[in-house]
Amino acid sequence: MDTQSLIYLFVGLSFALYIGIAIWSRASSTKEFYIAGGGVNPVVNGMATAADWMSAASFISMAGIIAFAGYDGSVYLMGWTGGYVMLALLLAPYLRKFGQFTVPDFIGTRYYSKTARVVAVICLIFISFTYIAGQMRGVGIVFSRFLDVPITLGVIIGMGIVFIYAVLGGMKGITYTQVAQYCVLIFAYMVPAFFISFLITGNPVPQLGLGSTVNDGSGLYVLQKLDLVLQDMGFGAYTSGDKSMIDVFCITAALMIGTAGLPHVIVRFFTVPKASDARKSAGWALVFIALLYTTAPAVGAFARLNFIDSVQNTEYANAPAWFKNWESNDLIAWRDKNGDGKMQLGKGDAFQGAPEFAETVGANGERLVANEAANDNVNEVYVDRDIMVLANPEIANLPGWVIALVAAGGLAAALSTAAGLLLVISSSISHDLLKQTFRPQISEKGELLAARLAATAAIIVAGYLGIYPPGWVAQVVAFAFGLAAASLFPAIFMGIFSKRMNKEGAIVGMISGLVFTFSYIAYFKLVSPEANVAANWLFGISPEGIGVIGMLINFTLAIIVSKMTASPPVEVRKLVDSIRVPRGAGDASLH
């Protein structure tokens, strides 16, 4: 069976599995739709949480960023894994003990305010739509290459699949679908990593292969060879970073704190029977996540080596098939700046901006690009960072079934997180805005219908953002973490650990943190991208790390305002005490 047929088979079987699980576990009540009935086993929930959180950014984009950023890419590894430790220790068991359905539920009740609940919903929607843009973009990239359709059509197909199992199954369907998706994505990530590690170093374990010598007789270790190769091409050493210490710290902290404030991750800890199970779930999730995250640095390094070996000084007429496959999907481009017919890699951009492909071909058969060439460097090749993991098996000439497996894994990663985010958006609208704020008399059947309609609308918006994304997948996702760190995390943290924090402080803090962080990101990424250089950043902190400053603004204003206004009611202070008492939790309730 040829590779394309294998891809259709693997992707088709995985989709049939997801949809079958969604139909089997269809939610019949709001409790099943929002929190899967509250009885999910901690190990199962840990696996579902890992799939929910290990999105297209983790599977598709993170190793690609590490491949090109080298040492600087380590911020994603440190931030995203460290955040789970913080979540397990500081938030998960207490929120489960509280026994509500959603993050705005906790904030609305803890801060005894419908306004606080609505502000939390607004923060949640900003975070979730920023995050989901990256997932739908990832879906589009996978479909465009492996099913040979345009990225836009790929996003639309992904929207249809998510619609079926997120709208039908709710959290109950999503939980068991995500268990299947975790198994698919981790197998799809590890198998090619084993193959490629063995081919390059002779050691099949990628974590150990990264520290081994290369199989070329040079006696050089993988990272030594990568350093030498890149420096010969005019790049900095792979193992040295360009980012300032303050920026590395802030990006890492924003990703870490943002993890602990992500609503679609937090809500997973409402699905287990009791508070101690929430902590166990977080521990299991960290184990399942570590399998991929300890592998990603090796995958990134191997991908960069293979990419250079495959492309550098190769005549375009003899370019490998994978290069032309991705070129036909607008994700790689080449312009022959010196007229020698060979592809040269180097530091800097190949074109001014992302390539805009023309319908015509050049003298060597390459797809022509309408953009002006960047003439201040020798680099002739543009490559979208998001393709590196997906292209890795093709670059390494692995069997067709491995390529098909990676296609199914990439889709599993993107779709699992997209579904979790859509559920959070729909439940915040139907439960927090309708049931708890504007229409408290709505029936359970009406609330369930509203949740499904909200999920449908959210899918349409998510699809639009996937077609017109504001950056690479991992970059877009990093902004969502910054927004979560600056808005929801302080309100949740102080709601658990400060009896003095009142509704006025929480509301002012959330609004100020969100507005500051979103404005900073929007200015440098949307309004004036040409100004997005270190010299213009506040304190030298990039948009990816600015969530830390937003968080400090949130904490500071919240504390000042709370001290200037009335203390919370006695029953709220008793509620805070009860959340922190280390005993069992009752069932989640709608009240």
C-alpha cells in the first residue's frame, strides 16, 4: 500500500474511533456535558488532561521552534512542564473541593458578584480563542499536506470533526475521546523519534541519543556537530541563546503561571470524584506529558540536522520529494538569488515577509514567490517552523506507515485541545452567562441546547482564526498563556489563599491584567509588527513574556483596591476556610 493510501487509512480509522466514542458517550445531562458526571478515574483523567493540554503547539510546533531557536526554545519546555507542578500543588485540589462546574463559577461565587463572573467569562473567551487559533491552524497544516487539500479546506474539515464529538458528547464524550487521542499522539510522536535517533546516533532512545555521538565517524556529539554546522553557515551556536536573561525568565514564568490559569485545563479537575483525585490526576498528567516533552529537544535537534543535510547546496532539480510536497502546500519556498540552481541556507529571511506564491514557475521548476527577496543575506529558503515534526519522517526516509502515523498524531493533538477549549467557551456562555447571570430560570434542557449552540458558534469563530492566524502555532499559544497568567490566575490564587480579597479587588485586577497584556501583544503583533524588536520592548520583555508584568499589575491593583474597600462577607471567608480544609469534596453542584 502506498504512503498516501496509508495516510487515508490511519486518519480515517482514528476519526471513526473518535466519533464512535462521542456517540457512545453522548451527554444526556448538564452535569455530563460540563464535567463528565464527576466520576472519572484519576489515571484516565490524567491521560485525557495530557491530551487536552498537549496541543498542536506541543506536537507540531514546539520541536520546530526548538529546531530553529536552539537553546532559546527551552523556555517552552521549562514553562509548560513547570506549570503543571504549580497547578497540582496550588490550584487543582482546592478547586475540586469547591465543587463547581467552571472557572467563572468559582470566581462568581468566591467573589459574590455577577460582575466578577462576567469579567471572568470575558477573560476566558479571550484566552480560549487565542489558544484555539493555534489548534485550528495546526489542523489545517496537517490536512493540507497529508490529504492534499488547501489549508483553508483543512481547517473546515477539522471544524466538522470537532463539531461532531464536542457538541454531541460534551465533557463526557471529550474525556474518553481524549484518552484515545493521547494514545494516538504519543505513539505517533515517539515511533519516528526512535527511528531517527537510531539512524543518526545508533541509540534508539531519543533522550539518550541527543547526548550521543553522530554515526558519521567524526566522533562528534549531536549538539557539537549542530553547533559547528550552524556556525559554518553564519548562524550562532545551537547551544547558545540570543534572548536576554530577563526575557527568558519572563517567558518561562508566563508559560508556567499561564498553565496554572488555563480554564480548559482547570476544568478537567472538576471531573474526578474527590479533591485527592484532582492531585493524583495532575501527577498522572505530568507523567504522560513528560513522555513527549523529554523527547522534543531530541526531535528538534535531529530535525535541524536532517533538514540541513537534505537541502544545503542541493540542486533544486534534484530536491528530495518531501521538499516539493511541502512547497506545493505553500509551506516551503525557494528563490535562486545567485542563479546557480542550488538551494542555500543561511541566516536571515529569504523573502520580505511570508511568501505569497504566484501561479507561475521559475527556470528550475520552483514555485515563484511574489514577495521581494531579502537581499541583505544569502539565505534562499523559507520554511514554516510548524512543518518540522510533520516533515521529519519524510526527510529521514522513514516507511510510509510512520508518515501516516504522524499525520494521525498531529490531528489528534490539535483536535483534542480544540475540543476542550470549545467546551470551556460553550459552558461559560450557557452556564455562567445564561443560567447563573441573565436567565436563572432556564431549564436543564434549555441550558444543554444553549451549550451546544454556543459550541457551534465558537467552532465557526475558531475556524476563521485558524484560516487567518496571527503567528506560528506555538507563538499564538504562548500569547494565550500570557493572557491566562495576567487575568485568571491571580483571581483564582487569591480566591483560595486570601480571605481578605474582595470582589472589587478581583474585578479591577482581572480587567487591568487582561487589558495591559492584550494591548501589549496586539501592538507588537498586529498593529506595529515592525517595531517588535528588543529595543522597543518594556524592560526588554517580549510579547511572549509580558504576561508576567500583567500578572504583577493584577496582583498589585487587586490588593490595593481590596484594602480600600469593604471586607468580603463572613460566609465567603468561611467558604475560603472550608476549601483549604484537607477533607473530601462533595459533588459538583449548579448552585
